[in-house]
Amino acid sequence: MARIGIIQVKYASDTVADKCPLCNKLTELEIALYQGTFVIGFPLFPTSKKSEITCTTCKNSIPFRNAPNFAIDKHDTLVATKKPSIWIYTFSYFMVVMMIWVSISTTLDNGKFKKYIDDPKIGDIYETKTEKSGLFSKKDYYSYMKVDTIVGDRIGFKKCLYEATVGKRDEIKRKPEDEKWSEEIVYYTKEELKQYVASMSNLDQKFVIDDIER
Ligand SMILES: [Zn+2]
């Protein structure tokens, strides 16, 4: 399961030789700066920052009010000069940009599909995608259907006799027109066609309309 919550990422540290106010030994005090980071399996966004001074001998955290001045000065210098990296959030930024892009392009596509289905023209070519289960995996097969007749709310299509996987779609397009289309005409209502348009809500549908060319 993905880890969800705030983790502390150490982004800077330094040591000073000084007397620990807790164990009274002359030792090394470690000064560390942490950036709180909200993660859901991957870093999503930064939260608050935290500083800590610890004794490397007794391992205790030294309260700032008790810390030696030299350690406080070093801490202030670290805070002023070191900045936590923002690169760890790259994946999140990328995901956000992708989601915005997908939703914009889906909206634009849906506009086009709706327009073409509502106002069909003879010769419009619909690219269809059918998911088929093979022996070991599921595979998408692409084919085409061409608007042949329009009867009120129903659109009659001639279906292409060929289908191909994604990389071989062009081979279908290059087939001669007179041997590409079936003679039989299949009717769909405009409402049916709109339900077949590929969208985020019907990803699991076996048959979808992937594109319309005019
Ligand atoms: Zn100590």
C-alpha cells in the first residue's frame, strides 16, 4: 500500500564542536534542517519546516534556549543559505499538468464528436476501437465505419471489413476503397453513438468510438 502522510526530509545539516548542555560532555552537536513533505506514495507538496540540534554523544535533542550560541549562529547561517529542493515534487507537477491537459483535450474532442454526430455528413469516417481478450492479454483492435445514409435520428454506416492493432491502422487506410467497406448497412441512433464516444467514464467499455474524420 502506498505510504500516505507527512515525512521529514533532511535537506541540510552541519556539526559544531561544543559542550552538550544535557550530558555536559564536549562533543559534536548536529544541526539539521527538515522539510515536512506530504506524500501519497510520492511527494505531493511541502508542509512546514523544522530544525533540530542533537548531541551525537547522548543522542538527545537540545532545546534551542539551552543550545550554545555558536550552534545557534551556525543554525541561522544554514537556514539563510540552504533551501530544500523542489525537484522532488516534479512528479506531482507533471501529474497535475497531465490531468489539466487530458481534461481540456477531452472537452474539445467531445465537442467535435457531439457536433459531428448531431449533424452527420455522408462520408464521415468513424474510427472504432474494440477490446478483445487474447490468450494472454487484452488487445485493442481498430476499425472504421463510414456514414452512408441518414434517416432522421438514425445514421446508417458501412463497416470496414478489416481491423488492425494500433500500429497497423494505416494499412487499413491504404486498402482500395472498393474492397474496404461491407455492403450491409448498420444503423445506430445519435444517442447510441454518443454513448460509444470514448471518454473517461466508459474506459471499461469493449467498443468505443475513438475518432471521427470529416
Ligand atoms: Zn549530550
